[in-house]
Amino acid sequence: MKVKGKFVYEQLDKLFQEAQTIELSNSDKWVIFSDLHMGEGGSSDDFKTNEDLFTSALEKYYLKNNFGLILNGDVEELQRAKFTKIHSYWKSVIELFKKFDKSGKLIKTIGNHDLELAFNQDLDNPLPTSEAVKLRYEENDIFIFHGHQASKKYQQHNQLVGFTLKYFANPLGIKNYSVSHSSRKQYKIEKIAYHYSAYKKIISIIGHTHRPLFESLHKMERLKFKIEELCRVYATKKSDKEGIKDQIKRLKKEAKSYMKLNGETSYNDSVYNSLFHIPCLFNSGTVIGKRGITCLEIENGHISLIHWFDKNISKKYLKHSEYQPMQLEDSDYYKMTINKDHLDYIFTRVNLLS
Ligand SMILES: [Mn+2]
């Protein structure tokens, strides 16, 4: 472990040691969402956009299929809104969370935007709240925390950020200003969480940056890996070569438009300065994404990165046949699996490579 920034690693280790452990068996199912940023329902309430998609997925898919629900921080936007107002405006959503809690299947962690839950005893909080949890899978740990704890600076200045948002940004209807918009800060936090997890030989699941990660890879890196993999398949395959060629073409197009949209930074700086690539860091993304919601599922000893979308907004996803979108009952909502892997295989690599 590097000496530089030692304090942050100690902070993470304390969080890890103090986190409650929950056993995870192959029959357990969990879904992890983060960064809902629920406000008071006004024009600057980021949660409004995907609210129906989110609650439909929860009610008609996850609750129905006996998933446990993990809300990994920044659920209530307490830096810009009042707790009581959030809970009265989004009453039906809170009631839905309670349904998971009733069967002992709700875990809710604290993020930097709802830090007030940790120290304000006057709040009438109906939901169980913790700072972090560990899922214990066989001999291995999956460490779940929001992610701001990997930044010493962010925690120190958090009160000030809240002050600025409440008194300046919100009356003007300015949308969420946070770490999620600064890629340099994103990389720093991810890098610290990555090195900590590799050193401890654990998997960490964070949110906070609003950027999904699967096996420590960003979308751009995942697309590049997938394209290279398909090239290998193409070279050895005797039949259906055209299908693979089409798939490569689509992925190339997706990578190009992603780069155009996100600029150079989206694929630079993505190597974590370690000899081997360790698949130890995951990020659920966000519930308030422009093109839908991302989340992570743990089911039957597998972990998956999932994308939920509304076909009226993201029609093009229906054409991407390699992801095989699944319709949610008779709604306009669809679910796609972006990546999926065995926990056993991931932990084997984490344990042997780091
Ligand atoms: Mn956050």
C-alpha cells in the first residue's frame, strides 16, 4: 500500500472493519442501486426523470422475484432539500422501500449527499441506515459503501458543498453539482478504492461517481475488450461470420459515439498503474442517468451490470441484439444485461493476481 494518502486507506480500513457482515449464498439475490438524489419534487429534483422506470423495476421485477434491495448512498438529496419534504413528496417510493425492509431485505447506506442521516438524531427516519456492509461469499468479502470515503478532501468540505447548493444553486434551479461531473476527481476516488480492494483481496462496490464500472473497467474499456474478443472468435469460426462482423461494427459505432460524447478523458487515465488488471472494483452507476438507470445484480453466484431504459427515450437499444433487452411485463420499459460474470472466477483472479 502506498504511503502517500495513507490516511484515506486507514479511513477505508476502519469502515471495512466496522461494517456488518451478511452471508451470501448462491440462492440469495440482491440488487444494488445508488445515487437517487431524491428532492422535494420541484424542477431541480433529479430523481423525477426516471422515477416511474425505477419504481416499476423495483415493484414489478425485484420485489416480485424476491430480490433484496441495497440502496448505496445519496438516496435523499439532503444538501438541497429537507428530509420531511422529500419523505412526504416521495411517500409512495419510501413505502416501496419499506416493503423490502419488512422481509429483512433492505440495506441503505449513507452517501455524501445524505450524510445528515448519520448525525442528525431529530430526523424521523423510517429506514434502517448504515455506513457500509460486507457480503460474505464463501471465504471472500464484497465491500459495499458509497465511495466518498475514498476522498479525504471531499469529506472535509462536505458541509460547505451542501451550503453552496442549498443557498445558491437550488433557487436558480441549477441541477446537481457534484463529483460526478469532474472526471479527474472520479479517477482519483476510483483509483484509491481500486488499490485498497486489490490490497485487501476483496471486491468493492461503490456509487458516487455516477459512472458504472464492471471488473474495474469503464464502458470504453469494456467495449474495446469485447471487440478484441469478437475478432478472435471471428478468426476461428467457420459459420455465421457475418453475424460477428455486424456485431463488431455495432460495437465500434457505439465506442465512437461514446468517445464523441464524453471526449478524450473517457478512455485516457483508465489504467490503474498496476501490473495486472484486477477485477476488484464495481460501480452501480446511477438511478438519474439521462439514458436510463444502471444497477448491479447479484444472483446465483453471479454479478451483472444491468441497464434499465424506456423505449420511447432510448429506442436504439432495442436494435442492439447482443444485449437482448427483456420487456418489463407490458410496459415501455426494458432491462438489458451489459456484463455478467461468476463471483468464483472474479475472486480467483483477485486472489491470484493482486
Ligand atoms: Mn455521492
